[in-house]
Amino acid sequence: MTQVSEPLDLSTDKTLDRDCTTLSRHVLQQLQSFGPDAQDLSALMNRIALAGKLIARHFSRAGLMEDVLGFTGDVNVQGESVKKMDVYANEVFISVFKQSGLVCRLASEEMEKPYYIPENCPIGRYTLLYDPIDGSSNTDINLSLGSIFSIRQQEGTDLDGEAKDLLNHGRKQLAAGYILYGPSTMLVYSIGKGVHFFTLDPSLGEFILTEENVKIPDHGAVYSVNEGNFWQWDESYREYIRYVHRTEGYTARYSGAMVSDIHRTLVQGGVFLYPGTLKKPEGKLRLLYESAPLAFLIEQAGGRATTGTEEILDVVPKQLHQRTPLIIGSKEDVAKVESFLKKND
């Protein structure tokens, strides 16, 4: 007689449940709604995920394909040499969001002015701001790098094409996050309801939830900063670096790709610094495309982000490509850096 096996109880299969928690499903669960706004945000995150998959695929074959690595010979609006992967990634985001029907504008650090999608503008109520490739100098040496993104709701009609409504503080962001291209491809995002990690499963072609409601430790042992600029900093920052050099328990880690350093800081705690210099006191990092999105994430995880004098999310930019100094990470570590700034003031 054939023995009949017991039916599989799918309700207790946590692995299966995890594999079913895709990015789009998670957004809807977070918003506890299937209304139009929730559907829009879910669709937008799905398009960001698609851009991440395309870029990750390109990276995985970079050494095997011609005309992928190296510089283009051009200079972007920031005055920086453009890498071929910068151009490719920027075009990926444009192409992906042309098909969304939801985004009227895309603003990138690689473009002097926002890119408009006229066919979307009658109904497109959102703007995507992004850094297509953060740490592109790592591309040719096969190190980790990332993409940073932020979603804002369009305000007003923007008839003059100046996108002045984007010149607003970072608390206006609806969502923000980054994609980390490393040993695995990870997407980290927040819609103002905590910070969540997704990992790309190549066999499924989906980003799957791997960690939910991530909290940054209040203190960490790692500090991340380009100490090659030591003598270009204000004395306050130099004093902080001297302090960690002589204090047991601190260690330095700096990858050259901010997304990698921020991800480590988010998981392990610590602080990431990018101060202004004597020649460029405003700093190097772009507020709208880098500092504000990452500050949104870190605050959602329980950390802090500041210029040294003002919370990053409270800074109102005067231009699209405004730069800012950045101190970001665990609350205690950010406060320690601030203590040196205040002492010298």
C-alpha cells in the first residue's frame, strides 16, 4: 500500500516566506495600503531595483567586455573626469524611468540640469535624484561601489524647467537608499518606516528581504576618513584624528566608495567623515544626491548626520549641485567629533 505523506504546511516554512518577500511586496506591507500612492512607491522601488540589476550585470562582465572600463575623456558638471561606467549607469536610470510613467524628472550629479521625460509629465508626480555610481574610481580595480537614490514628490508645475522645488530640506524625501555592488548585490532602503536590507538572488532575479528594521549601534570602533587630506582640514578635525590615534579600541577603514563605508558603519557602528578643506570649505559631497539620501537612512536607523554645525536633513540647498561637509554614523561617535568642533569654536 502506498503511504500518503502529510501535506506541506507552508505557513511554518520561514524560508519560503522570506523568499516571497520581494521589494515591491515589502513596500506595500510597510505602507499597509494598496492605494494609489502605495502602488506608486512600490512601482518606483521596482524600477530602482531593475536599474540595480542591469548595472550589477554590467559590472559582473566588466573585465570581459570592451569599452566598459576606463575614462571617457569628458568632464562632468562637477569638474570631475567621467568614467565609462558613470555614463552607462546614468543612462540605465534614465532608460528605466522613461518606462515608469510616474517620474517627470531625473536629477543626477552627472547632469548639469534635470532630465525631463515629457511623456510622463502630465501624470508623473515624482522626481528621482541619484548618484549613478558612487566610488567610480574603484571600477577599474574590482572593488565595491554603489548607487545612491532619493525619491521626492514634485511640487508645483515647474514650467520654467529650473526644478526650484527640489531646493528644499532632506525631510521632504519620500524614500532614499543605496545599491551596493560587492560580493553580493544589496539594496538598502527606507520610506520613513525603518531601514531594510534586500539581497539580489540571481537564481530568482529578485531582491529578497534579508534583514528588517536595521538599527545602527550607538557606538562603533571604526572611523572612516581620507587621511590623505589631513593637512587640508580645519584644526578641529585634525585634533579628532589625533584623539583616535592615541585612544585604544579605534581602527581606520576607508574604501574610496562611500556606499561601502556607510554600509559598514550602518551594520557595525562608527563614523564616516568627509570634512571640507582649506580650499573647499563646502566639502566635496553633493547634498541632494549623496549626503541627504544617506542621512535619511542613517536617521531612520537611529544614527545622526550633520555638517558639523547643522543636521544634514535640515540644510536647504541654494543650487542643485550644492556640496556639503559630512559627519555621519552612530550617535555617540558623531557627538564625539562635534565635541572637538565645539571646543575649537
